[in-house]
Amino acid sequence: MSAPTVPSATAAGSGRSATERFTQKERSTSSVDQARVSAIATDAITALHDVIRRHGVTYAEYDALKAWLIRVGEDGEWPLFLDVWVEHVVEEVANADRKGAVGTIEGPYYIPGSPEFRSGATLPMRDGEQGTPLLFQGTVTDLDGNPIEDARVELWHADDDGFYSQFAPGIPEWNLRGSILTGADGRFAFHTVKPAPYQIPTDGSCGALIAAAGWHAWRPAHLHLKVSAPGKQLVTTQLYFEGGAHVQDDVAQAVKPELILRPTPAASGHGEEVTYDFALDPA
Ligand code: DHB
Ligand code: FE
């Protein structure tokens, strides 16, 4: 990894950014069925009661929990906490019936509206952006393998220091974020750099939990993607690199065997290249 370009990145900083972004996000406002709220809330609270009984949780531990929960909010780390330890099961349930491209968690760092390109693009990046050059390409098809024109492939990822633009200070707005609309052949090609493994912030409340429990804070290096097309289900996913650090022990438990890339030396002689195709389920 190169020397950090963002020395002042803090948990509180990215936590606050992630919380602000989430608060601004458009969400479904449809009313939720009261019986369903009651059933889910009752089961969740009962599950917690069971944990307290099973472990003989003490008043001191109960107070530590209260203090920690208050601090997660103060740090703005609810998006981080939920996306690391909870989202992967929501994704599993949401996408259980899909036949096409495999999904995984979105995480807290997606921003809609990234710069748009046709067919091929170099992601916005700084002069001398650190990291192995990577050509990431593929085809978007329907479930029968027919190419889809005007499919949208959105790619975002961390830099070589593990930082995301718009969440860590000092990085240009759209750095390492971009969208491609496919041509009639369904193909897309991004020139970018390989991201580094990502450590969830260790200086906030999530880091305090990790330290107290003796866990590690690492996610493997990953590319984030959203792939969509008219009349098709959008897939949100991530791709990882074979043999990379923490592919086997991702703190967010978001790695699946179908999501491992095996890049080869690029035909251009410059960096690496890899092909990955997306088949989209009908909407
Ligand atoms: C988190 C960060 C990620 O980059 C990701 O993909 C998932 C979760 C996080 O810090 O919560
Ligand atoms: Fe990520």
C-alpha cells in the first residue's frame, strides 16, 4: 500500500458522512403492516432476552451495552454497524429467488449519479492514482444470454489506501466512481486501479466493539457494483480478488464463491484484466 493520502480520515468523519448520506436517501414511505411490526419486534426483543438468560448478562454488562449503543449514535456509526454485521442476511433473504447474477451487500458508501460513460471508460482518478491498473470488463445479458443494450453498470470502490471519495477528506468528488451504459453488444469496460483491503474505522464505537471482542476489522479488497436495465431486476453486488487478504474472513461476511475474480496480466502489458458477466433476472 502507498503512504496514506488521507491522514486525517477518522471514524467519526466517515461515520458522520455515512449517516448524513443515509438520512438523505430516498426511502419507501409506504406504511408498514402493524401485525408484521409486532411480530418482528417481538421476536427481536425475545431473541435478546434469550441471549441475556443464556449468558447470565450482569447489570455492569447491561450498562456497558447502553453506553455503547448511545455512542454508536453519537459517532454516526449506525450505517457502518448495520452494514457490517446485519445487512448480509437482509441481502440473503431479499435475493433468495434470483437466478442470474449473484448479489451481496451494498455497504454505506454508494452515491447515485456518478459520471456516465458509453461502453468503455477510465474511472475518474487522480494523476498518479496508486494501485495496479485493472481493466474490468464484461457483458450484461438476460437470463438466456442475450446481450442487453442500455444496461447501466455502476462501479465504485476504495482507493489504494482503502478510502472512498465523498467519505474521507481530500479525495476528488467522483474519484473511482463511474457508470457505463452498454451498447447493443451489452458490453462494458472500465479502466481503473485495484482497490486495497478496507479496514472499518477502528477509532469509533464499532472499533471499540471489535477491540473488546478481539476480532479484526478487515474487509477484503472489493469492487462495488450496481447493474440494472429496463424491465430487469437491479443487482447490487461486490467482487473480490482470489487469494486476497481477508477473502476467507471478511468482517462483513459478504464474500460468496461466485463473486471471486481471477485477474490475469493485461494484454496491453499494463497491469491486470478480468472479465465478469452479469445476467439480469426479469423484474
Ligand atoms: C463497510 C464498508 C464497506 O466498504 C463495505 O463494503 C461494507 C461495509 C462499513 O464500513 O460498514
Ligand atoms: Fe466497500
